[in-house]
Amino acid sequence: MIDYAQKRMINGELSAAERVSGMNDNMVSSHYHEFYELYYLESGQRYHLINDNMYSIEGGQFLLFEPYVLHHSCGDKDVPFSRLIVYFREDEILSNELNQALNGSSGAYRLQKTEAKQVYQLMNLINIEKQNPQQYSNEYCRSLLNMMLIILFRNKRQKLKQAQKNQITGIISYINANYMHDLSVNEIAAHFYISPFYLCREFKKYTNSTIVQYINKTRIINAQRLLYCSDDNITNIGMNTGFSSVSHFGRVFKEVTGVTPTSWRKKEKFSLFEKVDIT
């Protein structure tokens, strides 16, 4: 499933929205982005891994992701779902108080019925405007967004408890928590008291990815986060994300992203500089 709203954000939009319906649409690996995401599940049921916490959400519930927070979405086989997402940048938030409320807010939420309806309606209005922008579109969406956040944070909301993990989600959590160590199919299978064959078969069936692919992509995503957010050298970043040598790190990084770690860092740093208004 292609996330066109996320692509628009990567291309510099201040906010974006999109409604998507699907079934058996499981992410190959965790991901992150440099902007906020408010996710409303309209129907169905989904599992969301946020860092190392697994949540099971149902229609009518919300998820909030802060920038650079790793998350992963998946669902049970043949269970349809529909979701509405609004992405937004920190610059769109009009008050320090709302910025502070968003700090540490990543998680799954259930709102009171009235407030949930209000937030959902505002998300819908943003989505409609994004599909057919009118005069003062940015100002309109910014106002709706801030009203949505005010309703979200000033009313009573229940943060959902972590879900009971099934075996595959437990394995995903284990990889996300231990990607920086020396992981192998045999080691993971032994940890969960299952055979390597069973592990590989069930993991591929559930995630549409092999264990090795998932481990490598998880390591590369975390390496990208360090390349972007820190000034640490390439060798240390490779070692800190589970690679045995800088050559192994460089080879896998290029296989996953198409470029070397050095080239990726230069491109992203230059892109960040381009976005800064120095006039």
C-alpha cells in the first residue's frame, strides 16, 4: 500500500491527510518519520508496535506518533480495515502548551464518544480540504489541526493498555529490542522454543518478509535515524545497530536504500539545510 500523504510530507508539505482501506496489509518492518501522525481506525482491528510496546486497536480508537518514534502496523489474516491519517509538522502547532502536551504522547487512545466524534470530524475536514484545496488552505488546515489537538488534550482520554502479544508479534518485539546484538534465525528460534523451519515459515506467512530481511531493515531504519540525528561516525553507527563490520553495514545499507550510508547522510543533511529559511 502506497502512502501518498506521507510522500507529500517528505516533499515538504506542512500537513497531509489520507483515507485508506485494505486487508492483509502488513508492514515489512518498523518505520519512522520526522513529523507527527494522528491515526484514526474507522473500522476493523489492527496491531501497532510502538517502539517495543504492542497495542491492539479497534474501530473508533486513535493512535498518535511523535517524530522519530519507530512503529509498525499489522493485522490478522483476511480482516478488512479502514483508517484516516493526518500528518503534521511541529511548525503547524500554534502554542507552546500544545507542543508540551505532545511531548511523550505517542501511544493508543480511546476518547469519550463526543470528543472522539469531534476529532474525527476535524480530521475529515482536513482530508477534504487536502483533496480539493481552496483559498487560504494552509491557514484553514492549521486552524482545524490546532482545534483537533486542543480537543484531544483538554478532555479526558484513556491511554490503552498494551496488548497480549501473540507469538509473531512477540518475535517482532524481540527483534526491535535486540537488533543491535548478534541475531540469527537459530538464536531467535531457540529463544521462543520453536524450530527454525517453523519460525521462518510462520514469520514469512504473517509479515511477507523473511526473518533476515526484517532484521536487516530494522537495523537500517535505526541506522538512518542515527545518521540523521547524530554526528557519530559511520563505523560506530554500524556497530551500534548490529553489524559486525563497516563493510557489512555498507553493503546491507546499499541493498536496502540504494545508496551508501555516507551518501544518504549527505543527502538528508543537505535536504534539511534546504528547508531552513535563512532570509
